[in-house]
Amino acid sequence: MLKWILAILIFAVIVIQFIPVDRSNPAASAALHAPDEVMNILKNSCFDCHSSSTVWPWYSKVAPVSFFIAHHVEEARDELNFSVWQDYPAEKKSKKIDEVWEHVEKGDMPLKSYLVIHKSSRLSQTDKEVLKSWTQSFLEPDSTEYQSAGMETFEK
């Protein structure tokens, strides 16, 4: 009986490998423009989930892990996608930029499950300070970020 259960389990694991998973990286239609220091932090710690520049590691091709990773990236892009940042209306940018700092400050982002494997994506205190300064600059009418984000068309 145990042999049958094991055989069925092995068969199921093999079969699920043939279930297609979307690991595409759509073209960036209106990517975020930010200072190099900010972009480096975002690329290192955020872009794998929150952009169309996802680096799909080998284990993202092995079910059932592939299902989890693809679903997570899809949800993350739906929540915030830096590759379409310029397409967001000013009000949405304002809300999202507030959320970026809020999640970083709370330690919610990057996700702990992501950091288990991607230790180099952990934000240092300096990284956090750079992101805090950058996100706050969106609220300053004289800043380049404020003006390039079209924030002058939206008052909180």
C-alpha cells in the first residue's frame, strides 16, 4: 500500500511539472525615473516582484514552487509596478509612494520569505534613509520628483 501511495505521489509531482506558469516580463511602458542611488536600491530589493524586470531563478521553474512565485509576482505587480509608474495618475503615485515608505519602515518589505534566499536584497539602514528621503521628496513642490510625477495636478 505504501508503495502505491509513493508511486502516485511521484507521478503527481512529475505531472504538475507540465502545468504552464506565466513567468513573462512584459515590456516596461513607462518606467520609474529616480536618482541612481534610489534606482540601485529598488533594483536590488524591489524590482524582482514590483517590476517587469523579474529575474526568474531556476527554482521558479519547478512546481509547486513555481506556482507560489508566479502568483506572488503577479500580486506584487498588481499592487505596485515600477515599470508602469509613469502611467499612474498623480493621486495613485501619491498613495503608492506613501505605502512604499510605510512598508519599508515597518519592515514588511522586502518580504521575509524573499530575504531567506536573497540575503543581498536586505535593506541596510542607509538604504532605508535614502528611500525615506526619496519618498518624502514627492511631497515637496520644488522637488524634481514632485514635478516629474505630475503631483502639481493633485493636492492631498
